[in-house]
Amino acid sequence: MSDETPVTADRPDSPIHTTGTDHITIWGSNEEDTVAFYRDLLGMPLVLRQPNLDDPSQTHLFFDTGDGRILTVFVGDRASNRGPQRGGTGSVHHLCFSVAPEDFEDVAQALDDHNRQYNVFDRGIFFSLYTHDNNGLVIELSTDKYDIPDDRRGEVLAKAQELRVEDGADYAQDEHMKAALEELGLDATAYDLPDAASGVGGVE
């Protein structure tokens, strides 16, 4: 890993500046299984259904992920495939959706109730739960460890990165988040989250 590329919350000197994520679209299997996972289990309202305008033989489902940002899925008459997704350059590794910290343990219980396997990790600067959708796509459900204002989140992460590098640590840890919040003058409260494995995949 290289630390040569600068990490900062400042906007780059680029010809385009995005204003946020509007939607992400994935290939799905069929409407019934897709709605069962994203609406009935994860609680995303189905807010729009129409033909795929580029291929009317497909149906285009729009789900509200919770903050007005949209996940859309192309579905048709296809069987779900719970097997592993094909990896490699250009493929999607996983999708991550946020959940409220006070609901984190209830989320795990709901997955237990639906006989879905999952792993929970303390990722140092946030908490993550990993499961799979009806087609084997990795779905991460994460929650912040501190009540950081949304408009300061990038700034906090960039400061934690700066402190991580100064510390010589291989990855940003809770201590770097605490120090970043203190340096930026943010009085963020730590959420009460369960103990979990570090989940750093062999990184020291």
C-alpha cells in the first residue's frame, strides 16, 4: 500500500464535482425474491416500478435505501443464485447500507430469524455486518461508532487518516477516530455497540 496519493476532505481541482450518490443499479433475478430481500427483510420501500427503458423486457425496481438515495434492480424471469459472485477488475465487491447503531443487534437477530448467515466485525472506525442478498451479492450493513454529523464525516475520516500515518499504523483504528474528533473540536458521543472481532484480514 502506498501513502503517496494525498488523502484530504478538500475538493480536488477537477473539471467535475459530484454532489452525492443518486442511485446504484444492479442486475437482479426476479421481482419476488428481490422484493423479499430488499423490502421485506432490509426494510427499503419499493417506490417505483417501470420497464427498463433500454430493454422493456426487463422490469426496473426502485428502492429507497433510507435517506432518499435509491437502489435500483433490473429483474426478469430469472432464478435467484445464492452462489458466490464472480470477482475481478470492474466487478462489484459489495454494497454497503447504513443502519442505526441502536438497531444493530436487532438487525443481527432479524437475519438469524430468516436463517441468513452473517459476520460482524469491528472495523476500527466503524462497525460492519456482512451477509448476502438473494443472488449471492455481498451486502454490508454498517454503523458509525460515533454520532458524527453527516456534513463532517469526510473531514473526520481524512483527519483520522492523517493521524494513522503519523502513528505508523497500518489502518485507521478507534484511537485515531477519537483523536480526530478531539482535534476537530467535535463532541461526538460513542454509541453502545457489541464486542466483535477486529476483522482486519491479516493486516497488522
